[in-house]
Amino acid sequence: MQENMSVEDVLKALKGKIYYSKEKKQKERIMGIEDIYKTTIVIAVQDLTEEKINSLEESSFFRKNYQKNIKTNDININEYHERLIKRLNSEQEIKAYSFLPTGLGHYESKKELMNQILRQALQEDRKYIYVYIDDYDIENLNKSLATITEEMTNTLLLIIGINKEESTLTIWKKKEIINDWIIRRPETNEYRTFSKMAKNFEKLYRTKRKDIFTSYVPYDSIEFNSLCNPHQLRILLIYEQDKEMLGFIEAERINTIGSYRYTPARIIRIHRIFVVEHRRREKIGTRLYQAVLDFARKERYSRIEVKIYNFTPEAQAFFESFGLNILAYQYETQVSKK
């Protein structure tokens, strides 16, 4: 990367990339970001210096992706992005978001911020995300970015350390490997294939709660055949890629209209979601959830509900990343037989 690059050069190259400008191709090549990505993220971090980055282990996220120092100039990065985001949203070809410590789009905590970034990055449409961080712990920030980038594909992430002396530039990028995938309802003759794919789903429950769960498969053949029927209230969808089953989601349509106890509502309740272990972190779970969400929106359902056991922290983190709120807790105790 050329030594005369500045913060303004980086932002102009990025803006040209968003608008497919040929004039900025040289700077794109200098930064190694020639490809087109579905999601572009810029995180500006106040006083993120080379010294702080070098204080981390060599295998850390920042050390592996750090490019070099770049020149600082008088550009106000927050004002620049305020104008850019307004323009992008007015043109409606790309969705633009900003997450700031205060004001419009502010975040309450770093955990909430990272969940917000990941949730938006995993949406299927093309988007631009700007984040400004002025209060942070370098080790925690490093760990959080390493975690959320494991979930991302087809994403370009630029982290600019804003400093009066000299700024820093860190670049992470990952293109999505395109394969043929589909989300569909299963066929009745696929029970054996489905059960083989989903065998580890029940294993977790049998291991953690032997007092409740005894089944070795999510569904017996009769229940599975019933779920293949598109005209019932329960919905079973499978994820298939290159003709291989890799996951499933089950949901139920619930209608409280006419109930004397509940406010009239149409609800989608997710009962199960599963992705085979060796193919996790490839957005399969995200696409399954998105399929249910799209159905709920299309059919004008009021809300989505999910019940999760406390021995599945991965599922908790997954749904929290989409902004689902915790609204209830379930407690239990064993009654002594003495």
C-alpha cells in the first residue's frame, strides 16, 4: 500500500466503489478491495493507534488484518458519513445504517452494537454500515470483531483508527462462495434422509435433559408425514445445498383472534432450528430464520416467538443477534420423594 494514502483517500475510494466509479479503481487496487461485496462496513475508532494494535498477540484479529498507518487530514468522518448515508437512503439502491455513541442510531452497549452490526450484515440486501466508537478496550474490541466476522460472508470491513498524529487502516474481507441452495418443504419419502441429517439435534436434548427427552429423532415417521402437508398449521422447512440436506426449521401458526384472554394476534412460534455441525457459520441458520420471517411478513403476522433452553447458548446468541427480546423466564425445581 502506498505511503501517501490518507483517511480522505480511503473514504473517496470507498465512495467510488459503492457507486461503481471507474475513477477510484487505482486506490481500490492499492488497498486490495477491487471485488464487489454485498455488505460494506466502515468502523471509525478514536485513537486506535499502531501501538495499541501491536500490543495484541500476533494471531489476533487486528494484527492479522492490519494494513499500515495512513495520513490524517481535516475531514470530519462523522459528518462525511451523515451526508453519505442520507444520499444512499434517498436513492434507495442500497440500504445505509449508522451506529453512533449518541444521537440518531446510538447504541447502549458494545454487546448491543456488535449484535446490531451482525444482524444488519446478515440481511440479504445490499447495504452500507458506518460505526463510530470513541470508548473501548482494545482486547475486547479485538475479540468482538473476531467473533462477528466468523458469521459474515460477502463483506468488506474497513476499520479506520482516527488519531491526530497518524491514523491506522485495518481491512478484513470475505467473498461468499456461491453454491446452489434452496429452502423447501420436505417430501414424505425423505424421512430416512431427514432423520440421518438431524440425528444430532435430539442427542443434545437427551444428553442435557435425560429426565425429559428420550427420543432419538426430532419426529417419528407419522409426525414427519404430517409436517410435509402444506395445509396444516405447523411448518417444516429444510435447507438443501448441492442436493444435500444441511438443516431445518420448524414453526407453528397461532391465532389468538376470538380468545377472551389474549389480545387478538397472529403469531409465528419457532419450535426447532438446526444446522449440521460441520456446516455451521455459513449463514444456513440465518437463511432458515429469514425464510420464516419473510413468510410472517408476507402473511401479515404480528410477531415471532421462540422458546430456548438455557443449555443452548449458541441458539440464544443467534436469536439475540436478530434483535429478539427476552420476555419470559421459566423456572423449575425437583420435588423430593422423601
